[in-house]
Amino acid sequence: MRHILRRRELTADAWHYLGEDALGSEAVIVPLAELRANPARFAARGGRLGVRLAPVDRVEDLAGDLPRLALVACEFPSPGEGRGYSQGRLLRERFRFTGELRAVGAGVKQDLVFHLARCGFDALELAPGEDSQAAITAWGRYDVAYQPGDARVKPRLQRFFAA
Amino acid sequence: MYQYDELDQAVVDQRVAEFRDQTRRHLAGELSEEEFRPLRLRNGLYIQRHAPMLRIAIPYGLLSSAQLHTLAHVARRYDRGFGHFTTRQNLQLNWPHLEDVPEILAELATAQMHAIQTSGNCIRNVTADHLAGVAQDEVDDPRPYCEIIRQWSSVLPEFTYLPRKFKIAVTGSPADRAASEVHDVGLHMVRDAQGEIGFTVLVGGGLGRMPIIGQVIRQFLPVADLLSYLESILRVYNRQGRRDNIHKARIKVLVKALGIDRFRELVEAEWNENRAHAVRLPAAEVDRVRAFFRPRPYEILADIATPAGDDPRFQAWRRYNTHAHKVSGYRAVFVSLKAHGSIPGDMTSDQMDAVAELAGRFSFGLVRVTHTQNLVLADVRQRDLKELWGELDRLNLAMPNIGTLTDMIACPGLDFCSLANAGTLDVAKQIQQRFDDLDYLYDLGEIEIKISGCMNACGHHHVGHIGILGVDKHGEEWYQITLGGSATGFTALGEVIGPSVRKNEVASTIERIVEVYREVRADGERFVDTVHRLGIKPFKEQAYAPHPAAA
Ligand code: SF4
């Protein structure tokens, strides 16, 4: 059973990724390329729909689908891959996405928890082997920030604010 | 200078706590070297040829006496009693122990210093003109804006994992003493027709394997838009910069591939889209930071000329190692880290302590680091110059060679750096030995030599009037020479004169080159201007000719 870290809580994942024998599942996460290739396949189905973005995917291409999506998952395949942070901020700030924003991949580790959270990720699918207790503690590593960011991780002190 | 408030202090303290935990996990085997690497790099820690190397940030090159004392202490306690000032105004310690680094950072934090983002693929230490605030030709003091950028870019979640490193320089003077046109972003302070202060923004400059001069992306950016515009540039780069090839990952490659016009379109489109949610820079915040950089409480003094009969050594030093100040009765003083026989940019802890004290006595307790690897005491009363000179002379910090050929820049090279192809420090020494005659140096006038140990160009060789690049030829150290580069006044990339030369031939080759200059120069013409007037041909023809002594 896969677990997802939501803030300081580890919860069982109610979602399935496409290919996990999941089309019948109530909540399924589909790669953007797959959604584009077979729009009809997913339009017809009931239940909740999520989309998985690869680092190269453009958030703008998803804009029209966002109202019907309950989840967007962005990939962090390695710690050095930073495009997902921009995807997260754009989804939250520009496209006002309010569903679950999930970080997934081998790069989702405790040392990035604060960065991910400030960029709008509220659900972390930790890399295999990552100590979830340590990741929970890591949410609290910084209680201050210079920059604006997702208000769900509200810093005690902050210098710059968004318009 | 800027003083930390509760937020600034908390950021560095929490960063230290985080890195302490990361180091502990690494040493306990919980974080592999591969996992630890990006984390330690973002805290300034490299693993070098002999040992770890710690790069401590000196934001825009400004230090208080207390901070310089702290650096002296840290270098003494955790290293071998000296440090190396770099071309990006940082200080490098070459021999710290990995397990001590959290403690070093904690000590730095008590003096409002850090090593945050001094390496790794993120926004690096922001640099500025070392004469900021005292130069006569200045539009405005760039340092408040550097400090604002320092804060905004520190622990910046969206841009901590960029395709590659990102360097920003700000210059307040048209003379550009910050080499800003060879930075990922260069900001030139300007005034618009209404007299409002803003920035001309350049993007995509850089050295390394693909040296390029930055291009103007925006002619005038109001101060209020500084951060939001930087954010837009960074976002376009973060999303579109290449990540498949480390040698093609800098923003300059993206700008070149798209062309400046297309890149500008993308940035402006992003900026317009982003405006509604972009980070704001309120005037009150600008004023808060600017207040820390108000002019020093200068006395009202007249300029004093040096009596003609004065000690000629002092006169030479006053002429070469001091610079005009915008306030009469004052001069900016260069502390030369280029004494012949020493390593360019190196300074012992004892020298640091002594200079920190001198700064307290003579220059409002402030010291600047230059990108040419010297220090500056910016606000010295002219009547104190002689006394200060005596003190610096005793410390071996008064070599009167600023701006001359032996005021060289050199990266650490093969002696310390694991990426190096060839040594740089012994080449510098060879040049110092050959050009040890001050009268000859003065006759040659202003010449900048810049030496890098490999293509990464940390020694900025492309923009040296004479550039020297170490290359590896079948395991031997050879040196490629370029002429005509420039980063100050105007920006130009040097041209390679021909095949590289053997290590023991570097200084004699340079001597032949400058001899050509002595023959063909026009009256009062600088070396680099002669090269630009005549091209490299006459120099190239003589550079390889057998040395008269050897013939
Ligand atoms: S230029 Fe090369 S040798 Fe010199 S410090 Fe940079 S990486 Fe090392």
C-alpha cells in the first residue's frame, strides 16, 4: 500500500496510477500524454481524474483540463530536476488549481520538503526508502522565508509578499 | 552596512541547523555521497583535490571589521591560517574538515555571514563594484539592490535546482567594475528621462567554454519591478534551459539558441502573465535597506597633495594603490594581495586581523573585496594615507602594483582544484619574478593579466588584456594566450594568439608581447587599446620568436 505525506500526516493513497490495473478504480492518475492520446477513454469515465506531468510538460497545456481534475502530480525524478517547482507555483498561483498537488519521484526526499511545500505541493509521495518520520519533521525546518509562497506553510516571518 | 534583523538571522541559523543534520546523516551513512553532494554544494562545500573546500559568501564584497576578524579566526582555527579571495568576492578555505563545517557555518552565522548558495546550480552570491558608494562616476549605490537580491534569492524554493549555476552582478557606474556583462544577469544602474533610478538588464553573458557578452533584454527596469522581472527571467530559464548536457545548461546557451529577441518575448510574456501574483518590492523596503548604506559621516576636508620631496615608495603607492573618492579629502585605498612572491588573493589570518583593525582606525570599520582579488579600504582621509601606508607596508600589503601587470587574477588551478588542467600559481610566480622591476611595470602602465587553470574560466582569462589558460597536452601543462580581452570600461573577449606555450615559456612570451607594445604604442595609449588598434598580428609575430637572450 502506497502512503502519501500530507503535511504531518501519513495517509494511505486512495489514488491509482494508470497501469496499476486501475481504470475501474474510483480515482486514477493519467500521464498527460495518455490523456491527450485517448481523450475519449477518460472523458466517459466517472470517478476522480488526476494527471501526471513529466518535467518537460507545459502546465499551460493543462489549463483547460484543470476544472475537471482533482489531482495533478509533478515528477521529481532526481534531486537535481527543478522544473516541477515552477509547475507547482504556476498551477497554484496562475491557474488557481485547488486540488491535490502531488510531488512524485526518486527526488522527493526530506531535504526538499520545505521547498516543495512553499511551491504549493500539499501531498508528497516520498521516494522509496525515505524515512517518513524524518520527512514529517522536515516540514518544520524553516519557520521563516524571504519569499512569498504557498500560505499553507505560513512562515513566522516573511520579507517579500506577492501582489 | 546592512545589519541582519530577526528574519535574516533566523534564515542563516535554521540553515546551519539543517546542514548540521545533513552532515550528521551523511557521516552516519544515511545519506550517500551522491545524495549529499547537491546539499553540501548549496552550502559552499566542495570536495577538492586535497580536501574539502569551503566557499564563504561575501555578499557584494562588503565586510565589517568584525566579520573580517571572524574570517581570520575561522581560517586559523579550522584551516591552515590563511584564506583565498576569489574573483566572485568570496573567501575560500582550502583545508577544512568535513565534520567541522557545520561548526564553521555556525560561527559565521554569529557574525551575520554564511555560505548559502556559493556553489551548486542555483543563484550564487551577487557581486558589485568594489568602489560602490564612493566612486565619482556612480549613478547610484548598487549595494542596497544587491542586498535585496541576496535576500530574495536565499533559500528560494522555486529556483534552488536550476539547470546550472546563475550569477548576478550589479554595477552603479558606467565604468562597470563588476564585470557585469559576463554574468548570467548583469544589472546596470541608470536614470530615465524623469531622473528615476532603474536598471538596464543584460542577460546571457558568461565565460567558461562558451564565452559570450551579455545582451540587453530591457533598457529600463524600474526598481519596483526588480524582483518580479528577475523571477520571470529565472522561470523561463528554469523551465526551458537545457538539462541534458552540463556544458549547454547555462542561460547563455538558451539565449543564444532562441536569439535575444525571442528570449525577450518569452520573458516579457511571462512577466505580464505573472504580474498579478508576482513578488513585490515596495518602496518602503527599498528605503529600509538603503538606509544601511547612507554615506559615511565624512569630515569636511580639502584635498591634499603629497609633498614632492616625500618618500618615493610612498608616492608610488599613493599613485597606484589609491583611487579618487567622491568626497574631497578622502581616497579609496587598495590593499594589494599581489605582493611579488605571494599567491594572488591569498591572505593570512594575521593579515586579516591586522587589516580589520586598520579598517577600524582609518576607514569606518569597513573593508571591501574586489573581483580582482584585492581588498579596499574605501574611505581613508588623505592626511592618514602615509600612516596607513606604513602599516600596510609592514604587513607586506602595500606592493604598489595595483592596475599593473603583476596585479594578476589567478584561479587556484592545479594546486587545489580537481578540475584543473594546469597550475596557475607557479605561473603567476614566474610572471612576478620576471616583471619584478617596478619602473618597468610603471612604464607598461595598465595591463590586466588573468589566469585560469581550465576552460571553466574562474580566472576570467577571456576578459584579461592578456589571458592565460592552462591546457593539458598529453599530461603536460601548457598555456594558451589570448590578447585584447576586457571587462572594465568596455567588454571584449580576447583572441588566441596561436599555439599554446610550455610552462617555462609563459613569462618570456608575455615579455616579448609587451615589448612589441612598447615599440608600437601611441603616446599614452594603454596596452589593450594598442591591441585593439593594431589587432593581434604584430604581437603574434613576435610572441613565438626566439628570445634574444636564447638566440
Ligand atoms: S578555472 Fe578551472 S582550474 Fe581554475 S578554479 Fe575554475 S575549475 Fe578550477
